[in-house]
Amino acid sequence: MAVAGSFLLPWARSGRAVRSGFALARTVDVLGLADAAPLRVLLVGVWLTPMLAAMAWTAAVLGRWRVAGGLAALSGALAVAAGAIVLSAGGISAEAGCWAGMVVGLAALAGGVLAATTARRWHD
């Protein structure tokens, strides 16, 4: 949930415009800057991050720890990749949301991998 929430924070500034992660993704899409397949997948992944978070929570409630871990790791990887692209982009400066997204993304990635690889099945 923190990864999805981080995309609501200000991610980048260009001139006087400050954009959240979702607004930045929309701007990239409108300007046609995500024409390569990996960038397009990342862009769609940013928009789907809230759904990934909801699916991870649902899987955890149902006791599907490997699925929950995999979804958490995926959303974390998306946030880290998006943050890395923002940091490497010229002409814009990263805002607090970018850094927060990368931190919670790394935590979700590490926690998700840990949950997915160490999950045990519990039987009554």
C-alpha cells in the first residue's frame, strides 16, 4: 500500500510544475515518451500499482504468502525502476515522492522476496 501511496506524492518538478507519480506517468504517456516496450510496461505498471497492492493484501488475507510476496516484490520493483528513471532524466528534479517511492519500493521488494521464498503452508 505504501508503494501505491508514494505515487500520489510529488515525484518531479520541471519549471514551476510539480507532478505526482501518476501525473508524471500521464504526462509521459501524453507526450509519447514511452514508445519502447520496457518503458511502456513500466508505465502501465505504475498505473496498475494500486491494484497490485490490493491483490497482495487479498492474497495475504487468504494465506497465499508466496503470491502476496510476489505481488509486493513486483510493485516494489516498479517503484524502484520508476524512481531510477526520474533520477536519471534530464530537465526535471526529483521531489520527495520519488525518494519515498524508492525507499518503500526497496522495502516491498525485499519483504516480498522474503515472503515468497520462505512461505510455509500451515495445516490445521
